[in-house]
Amino acid sequence: MEYFEIFCKIYIDGFGVYWNIPFTEMVAPNNNLHRAVIEYRVRQAVYQRLGRPLPRVAEAPNPLVVNVSARHCHLTAEVVEILFGKGRTLTPFKWLYQEGQFAAQETVTLIGPRSRVISNLRILGPCRNFNQVELAYTDAIALGFEIPLRGSGNINGSTAGMLMGPAGFFEMPEGVIRAMRHVHMHPDDAAFYGVKAGGEMKLKIGGPCGLVLDRLLVRADPNFKLEVHIDTDEGNACNLQPDTPCELTT
Ligand SMILES: [Zn+2]
């Protein structure tokens, strides 16, 4: 936040985030506010206060949040019962940036073809109407899997796997994939960036290990907040940190 230091001070502590200049949109102390959202709001307020035209990045209708998705799975309600017991449902553990999405308390064990396992594979809820395991290539190599690169939900003919829960096993005939890197956005964002659902963008990541990720799949929906999902291989390759500058381009 260095570039705003001369205009305002931002205190970030264990209790939340406070600004000491009047803002048109005050935000209640909230530990869960993503740094990119705070920066976006500060930038807009500062430019408004200075009466200066907004730079292109601040003209965007929404802040850009980039998050790393660690390996996880999506399951149907039926499979949750097979793995955890009759009548069992997912319990939210941590709410994600996309509205209504959560990491569940429940985790499963994924068993690979040579009996190597990944334990504590997080389930993301709510339940879906398909079963899918999303791994980074490094995870797949460790397990001995060969997995295809797919858009989420497109699992036809993908890799098979075995899941183990406290109450049972579930043999997945398919569904183990490496998910394509993608960006969730509202149609307003798609209009601003000049892209369409199913199209592709680039994500430019700054910092000492900066890189550009091509072929970022655009997923547009009125319920989506602007958020890029990359996997742990991609996040680690550029050492993505909360203050790493990121930019979407076409
Ligand atoms: Zn996503």
C-alpha cells in the first residue's frame, strides 16, 4: 500500500482494518476482507478525494481478487452419505469469496493407483450434481495419476479414483482432473474487459517471481464476484502473496 502512504494511513491489526480519512463507503472492521478489495476501495476513495480522474485499474467495476485453490473435491449429497454415513451433510468450515461457497469441515482420503494416498482432501460445498477431484500436477505425480486438464464440471472420460471416508469407500469411475485456471466474473466485468464467457484472458503477476499466465478461462455469471482461481503449482511458481500485484489483460 506504499503508494497511498502520503494520503492516508491504514491500520491493519488483529481486530480489522481502519482508515483515518472519511470515506464515502465505510467498511466495518472485518478480518475477512481481501486485501485486493481494501486496496481497490482505498484507491477509489483517494482519487475521489483528490478530484483526479481514475486510472484504468480503478475504473474497473470490481476489485480483482486472485486466490490459490489447493487440491479439493466436489461431491454429490449421495456420495457424502456413502463416505460419512446416512443422513450426513457437509458442515461449513470456512466461507469462500464466492457467495455461498464454503470449505467443509469434512475431508476425505484420496487413494491413488499404486495405493499412495492424499489424506485430508478438503470438500468444497455446497454439494454438486457430479463428483470431481481437482489436483495440481504435482499432487497427481505424487499419487501416480495421469490427469487431464479440464474446465470444472467437464469430467467425461477423465481419470478414475477411490475416495475413503470414515463410513465407507466410493469408487469414482471418472472425475479426477487438473482444473483449468479461470476467472469468475459478473457480466459487468466481462463488458469492462471486453471478454465473453468461455473466452480467455491473461493474468499478469508481478513481484520478484513475476510471470504471465495465458489461457485463463473466463466464467461469467451474474452471481460471480471477480476472482481468479489458480492452483498451488501456479501460485507457488510466482510466490503469490497477499500484496503481489496482479492484472487482468486480454
Ligand atoms: Zn473457481
